[in-house]
Amino acid sequence: MCGRYFLQISLEKLENNYGALNILCETQKYKDEVFPSNFAPVIYNKEKQRNLSLMKWGFKPSFTDSLVINARSETVHKKKLFKESFHTRRCLIPANGFYEWKDEAGEKLKYYIDHKNKDVISLAGIYDRFKIEGEQQYAFCILTKDAPSELREIHDRVPVIIKEKFSDEWLENKFTPRIFEYLKSEWLDFKVKIL
């Protein structure tokens, strides 16, 4: 599961990192932790151009009052809530790193996990449109996978990270079987810090 992540980056750097041509969100810096239900920057394709926009974190289907913030990469292509988005509305969620918690002797320890050599990583996401608080809004969901052995003692799931060389195809508005390989690709070099 990915229940919280960190992003601190200027809009200009986001634009440069992702080559976004259409910037659809206000100019500001994103700081601190991003929580479910927050609006956060998302990269997606529209009319074969990269867009940068704010979307709400969490799908809001009509059958539950809860937000659905994660989708399992192993079954995302089968589940009714996610299937169409996975095939035609994939996105990248910029992050510096993410958080997980571990119970140790009755105390919850907070861990921050990020990449050893990269300031910004791209979390694999899907997006859709939902009626939230009375109005139609775009929302995203983060894909997760089994954690590598080195992280399993903290949590058994981690977000899927899309490597830069795969980002163009990931953002295409069509499905090819290679997409599954990007979900299974080896996890990037990471470092872990207890907060």
C-alpha cells in the first residue's frame, strides 16, 4: 500500500523533468506530505501531448463512502473499477519518496523511502472522473506491487515506479502487453530512513 508520499518541487522543474506542454495547474511549490484526498500534480497524455494538472488522490466510486487510493498491479486489468482506466488513462505521479509505517513493540515507526540517485521518481497511476463533493473531478489511484525482500519487514506492498525510458509508452492512451512488464520491472535502488 502507498498511503502517503512526499513531493517538494517547483512547477518549473516538474515541467522540465516531464516535458509537459500543457500546464493546467496553478503555479506553486508542492511541499511536505501528500495525503489521500489531496490535490497533487499528475502527468498524463491528451491528444498526444503531455499534460500537467492537479488531480485528487483517490477514486470515489458510488458503491462506497471511502476513497480507493491504491490498485493492485496484479489485478488492475481485471477489476471493474480500474480496468478501463488501466487500458486508456494511465498517468505518472511525481514524488520525491513515500512513507510506510511499521509496528514495533506497540509503537508505529514511520519510514521514508526514496531513490538513492534521483530527486524525483514517477509512481505508476491511473485516473478517471468521479462526482466528488457534488462536482465532477479528475482523480488518480496509485498502483502497487509486492515489496522487494529488503522492504518486506516494513510493508508487504510498495508503489510501482515507472522508469524514465518506459514513460512514453506508459502514458499512451492505448494498451499493449508490454505494459505488464513495466509493472513487474525490478525495483529501483532505494534508501530507507526512520523519521
